[in-house]
Amino acid sequence: MTGGPLRGRPAPRPEGAAGRADAQAPEERTGTPPTAPGAGEPGAPGAPGAGPARGAAGRLRAPVGSRGNALHAGAWWLWAVGLAVAASRTTNPLLLGLLVGVAGYVVAARRTDAPWARSYGAFVKLGLFVIALRVAFSALLGSPIPGTHTLFTLPEVPVPGWAEGIRLGGRVTGEQLLFAFYDGAKLATLLICVGAANALASPARLLKSLPGALYEAGVAVVVAMTFAPNMVADVFRLRTARRLRGRPTGGVRAVAQIGLPVLEGALERSVALAASMDARGYGRTAQVPAGVRRTTNALTLGGLLGVCAGSYGLLAAEGARYGLPLTAAGLAAAAAGLRLGGRRSVRSRYRPDRWGARAWLVAGSGAAVAALMIHAGTVAPEALHPGVVPPTVPELPLWPALSVLVGLLPAWVAPLPPAPPGPQESSP
């Protein structure tokens, strides 16, 4: 009869339950409603000092990203394109380094744990490789830049007469290496800006946001853009697996053993993508009148040609006057053509991404950086292009540098990346 003495006694409560009951007892006795969390803090509703200004500041504070308030993928690409346009207007290494720092800070502050978000480091390494390759080619193949400061002389290889103008080896000057370094740094900055867009924007959501007329071409472009991030993620995964198994991760043999699984995974993803597209009825089009088709083709082709000509004018030093209006007219014609061409698409969108105020701020910051840098190139071009012959020490111009810092705005207005799920507590 071991249970006899305990009969009739109340069952012992767990410690957590007792604590909760004790905490609720004063409220039950007094009838006072429980206080909302944070009600006594400054700026909370009903707290002293809470006013319209604090409420507006709370609304402007960046929320935690979710499926409902996620930033539009196109905004990230427009921001990155604006930084890339700014980088194409200067060879000043200080401004280029500032652009890389702005892109890196925004990526570090707003990228998620998605596989494509890990590609930024690979683009930075690719940019460094481009700089080294550009300098090496300049030393081996020569440069049209004249120079008087000879650094060293390489053995010169004679070339036939039909290859006149090409030099292999010979005298290497400091001016030509400096010019090659500036040129390679500009190209590396362009690549890093593209890498920032790859790390921040979801390729699948970008494809879903494209107009219906560009859906077929958008599939090819997005698949091409996702190749590099997915390949980088596969390489990291395979190197980690080899390291856990105690196998080497460096050397030619390890690279050869990693390359085959990476290609196999890319092939499997391609087959799975083709099967999913076929299952969803990809390729179906609606019947539209012949006049609408011809108008669509004329507007789209003319608009794209106008955009190409205007972009060339914006990138060229002497075409800034006609470049901007031609680009605007081309964009308007292309948008009208894409609007008409969307009638052929019969696909529907589930929960489409919305272009809100934060997307306008992110895209507008990149456009502002590009516009201010283009204006700086017309007002003070010597500050954006330091001298090479003779070599001069590059200086950091004040207001072009401040215009580059406008690109930091997405680090405060874009939604915060969701926190990774922590370890779940095991129940007793």
C-alpha cells in the first residue's frame, strides 16, 4: 500500500507553472489588466513622450523581412546598376574603393542565409583576379601609354611583320602598370556591384517579377545568373564534406575531384527545372491580333535600340547631353511594347511582389549615385581620372565621395534579414 499516505493530496505543480500562477495572482486580486510589453518604454503607445514624431520614426524603422514585406528584387538590381554606372565614370582608386566598401557594407547588413547570398565573396576574388590579370597582360604585351620610369625589362620575343604593333616582352614602365591597375580596378568594381545584386536579390523572385513579354528571355537570363551562386554553394558544400572526411581541399587533384560532382549537380538542377516548367505548362501563349504583334515588335525593338544608344552616350564622356533624353525615350517605348506584348502570356502570378516606398528608396539611392557621378564627370573630370603621365597621387574629391555614400541608404531602409532559427529546447 505505497499509495495510501499520498491519497487525497493535491498533485505537485511544476516550478514554471507555480511561478506563472504567482505572477498572475496580484492581477486577479486587484482586477488590473496586464501591462503590454514595452508599454512603459519611451516611445511606446501611451507612454510619456510618445507623440507623432516618435510614431513616424517607428514606422520608418526597418522591419524584419518576411514574405509579405520583402523588398522587390528589381530594386536591388537597380541599386547595383547605379553603383556600376558610377564606377564606369571614374578611374580614381579611392572612389572605386569607396564604391566597393558601400556595396560590401550593404551586403553584410542585408543579405540572408540563402545559397545565392554567399556569392559576394567569389565576385570579390574574381575582381582581384581581373586586376592581376590586367596588370600581367600589360607587362607581357605592352601598352600604348608612354612612360619614362622603367621598372624592369623582360626578354623581348620577335614577332612577324604581319603582327606589327604587338609586342611580347620588352621594357615595362611604371606608367603603363599604373594605367593597367586603374583600368582593372574599374572592371573589378563593376563585377563586385553585380555580385552585390546577386547576393541580395532572389533570382526566382526576380524571374516572377518580369513582364509577361520577357518571360521566355527572363528564364534564360535568370538561369544564367543563378549558375555562379549555385556553383559557389556546391563548391563550399563539397569542400566542407571533404574536410569532415579528412581529405585535402586544395591542390589540382582536389579541384578535379570536386569539379565532377559540381557539374553533375548543375545537370540535375537543369533537368529538374525543365521537368517543373513542362509540368506547369510553360510556353503557352494567347492569340493576339496581327496589328498588335507588329506594333509590339516595333515599339520593343525601337525602344531597346534607343536604350542602347542612350547608354552608350551616358558611358561616353562626350555623349552625356543626348544620352539621358534618348535613354528616357527608349525606356518609354520599350515599356509600351512590353505592356502590349504581355497580352500573349497566359500565366498567372501567385502573391506578386509589391513595389513599395522602401523599394523606391533603394532604387533611388543607386540612381542618385549614378546621376551625381555623371554630373561630377562633366564638372570636374580631373578629380575622377587621376593623371598617369606624369603619375600623380590620387585625391579623394569631397562631394563625389559624399554622393557615393548615398548608396548606403539601403542598409537602413531595407527590411532586416530574418534571424536564423535557434536550437529548440527539448521538453522534459
